[in-house]
Amino acid sequence: MTTTPSSLQPIETVEIQNAIDIAAPIEIAFEAMLDELGPDAQMEDGTAMPFKLEAWPGGRWYRDLGRNSGHLWGHVQVIKPPTLLEICGPLMMSYPAMNHLQYRFAA
């Protein structure tokens, strides 16, 4: 069986961007972002949902539920403190998917 271009499924992409101003030095803002993605993470209602973020290339971003259980959200692809963090992986999806999350800081 051969596959022709007309029978291929299209690749669907969604891009979401958000820019905010933070009244703090760039180093402090970057560290606060790491905390928010890690031990200080919360659900929308304010309930704690702590994650682990290993802040080095190849480091994991995951939710540790204890007793060797949890959820892998992604891996650190690029980290250049205090200006850039990129994470790639399934994020919150439980099926085959690739996502890319980028935090970019400028003074």
C-alpha cells in the first residue's frame, strides 16, 4: 500500500502566547517562575499541586504522587538562566503528543 499526499492527515498546531510585565529584577522573576512550575504550583482554585522541576538540560518536570507513582509532564530542553526555559513532552496529555513550552525573559 502506498500513501499519497492526499490521504495524509494534516498536522495541527496551536500556538498560545502571553506577554506580561513583572516589576522585579530578571533574576528574581526567573527564580519565581521556576518555583511556580515546581514546589509552589497550584490549581486554579488555589489548591496545592506541587511539581518537581529539575532545572538542568534533560531534567524532568513531573508530579510526584509518592510511592513511585506520578505524572511525567516533560523534559527541560533548554535552560539559560535568567532568560530562557524550554520544556518539551506530553505535558498534561495521556496519549501520544508532543508539546513545547517556552518561557522567555527580557530585562
